[in-house]
Amino acid sequence: MEVPPGLLIDQTGSQKVVCKLNKSLYGLKQASRQWYSKLTEALSSMGYRHSENDYSLFSKKTSSHIIFVVVYVDDVIITGDDSVEIANLKSFLDKQFRIKYLGKLHYFLDLEVLYKADGVIMSQRKFTLDLLKEYDCFDYSSLSSPLDPIVKLKANEGTPLLDPTYYRKLVGKLNFLTNTRLDIAYSVQLLSQFMQAPRDTHLTAAFHLLGYLKSDPTLSIFFSNNTDCSISACCDSDWASCPDSRKFVTGYIVLVGDNPISWKSKKQETISLSSVEAEYRSLKKVVGELSSPIAVFCDSQSAIHIAHNPVFHERTKYIEVDCHFVRNKLQEGLISLHHVATNDQLADILTKALTGVKHHAVRGKLVVRSSHPP
């Protein structure tokens, strides 16, 4: 840090001094917090309140209108159904901070927003194409699934990579791509397990995933403009799927209408003693995400029976805490549990490597569609 102009002090180092700031200075570690506090104060004065679940989301609701404000550092998105209020807010923020208005949202944090007659597409097409170019994959064969379902990746099989950072950088970029590509979420979480000591087999699997992305780099999440705003969730698990630890993978999807808005694929930290326990713990994971009455779909009749059954048996005592949690949500009316056939389970795509035909069938039900250059 350099001494600001006009401050006369000895800069030879013979005299130790510190500068006391009268206000926050750009670049300090406290700066981001101070900026957020200043912006929150300004928005609050206009009647906006931040979400309890996401402090970067603000909203203002009246009897007939609602406005949302999304903040990422000093980039702000404003949307809602009241054009007058939006104009007033833009004018207010301009007076407070001298903002630059960039027009209708088309590109934000490497996400492309495309407007169609029947809804909105959120895409990472450019990011995907740049990724394929960076790793010289345009001459690769296009593949029908993100991973080969026959190949089982293990931590200690294969030759260690001479440069592990090459693998880590690739997987990190693939992980960012899961913001709009839930169809690769399972593959990325699997590849992420080998970041510490990646081997050539893991890198081969990562390039297999790039071959899948090459088959259609424009695949995106579509949000329909229909009026169905009912919320539902699907959860699934793949018991003892990890060949190294026999831990299970949990996957869940939360949907508004037919539109996926939240999803996760994750290897759990505990070992389940049965497939029923794995399914039930998966159920508990998705229920923990919910805060309003929602229908939850599970393909395990046994897990649903345990949730409804107030009597613990010897064989289910080891999941008693999870049972209490899910059962309380049932009694509170927060969730309702429904059985779904395994072939119709949407969360299946988040728990295991599927064949090309099965993968495309599930993907098609998740409103994942191709986008085109704007």
C-alpha cells in the first residue's frame, strides 16, 4: 500500500507508522462487506428485504406486484412485474451509486439468457465451446453419455499424472458447467473424488465427458412460461456404488412445474447398511432443502413406509434420527411422499452412469433442450 498524496511522513522505513482510514478503502478485505452493507441499507430504504435463504436476493412485494433484485458484488439484476417500480429503483440506485444500465439481461457470469416465445433458456454454450477448444476436442468423436457405464473408476488404478493441476483445472471448469448442465452433475462429482491424486484412467473419463459435451454443446436449462408453479422434488440413491469405500451416492432434483431449479449429486460420508437406508438418507437430504408444502417422489416403497410408520424396528434404529426428521416434516404437512417407478425416476441421472438410451430418455424429461446462437 502506497502513502496517499498529501500525507507527509517519513517513507525511508526508519519511522513505523500506520494510517487510520476514515472510511472503507477499495481492495481491503473488509471492502466487500462494507459494500454489501451500504447496498443493503440503500435497498432497505426502498422497502426491499433480503431472503433468509440467500442474502444476495432481495425482494419487494405489494398486494399486486413483486420485484426481485439479485446482487453479485457490484453487478445487479432487477426483474419483476411492475415496470414503474423497476424504473424508480434504477433511478434511485443511479443517484446513490452512479450505475451503468446495460439493458435487457442476455449475459451474466458466463451464463447466456435466451428468450423464446414459450419461455427462457439459460445456457453456457460459449463456455462449453471455449472449453472444447481449450482442450482441443473438436476432432473427438461425439459420445451419447457422459460416462461409460461399464467402467468403474478407482482411486489407485492407473498411472499417476505427472501434472495433477491439468486434471484439476479441467474438472473445476466442468464443475462450473453443472450450473446449467444437470445431465453431467453425477459425472463431475465422480471425477471430483480424484482431485488429490488423479491418474490416467480418471483423465480418460474426463475426456470422455468432453466427448459427450461435443455431441451438443448448446444443451441448456429451459424455464417454461406456463403458469404451473407447483413445487415437487425427486430423490434417489445408488447403494454402495463406490468401489473404494462402498459409500452411496445421493441425487435429488427440485422442480417448479416441469422446470428443474435445484439439483445435487453427492457421495455421502457414511456407509449405509442397506439400500433402504441409502434411499431414506437420500430422502432426508432433499427434505432438508424444502421450506413449503411439496410433493416428494421416491422409488423405494420401503423408505416411504418407514417415513409413515411411527414404530421403529431393530433393523431401522440406526437411521432413527433421519426418521424423526422426515416424519416430523410429514406431520407438519411440509411434504407428501409418493412412489414413482424406477424407470420414471428423474433423479436416476444424478446417482449413476446410464447408458446412452436411458440417459437421453431421462434428460428429455428434465426440460434440457438445445439453444441456438442469439
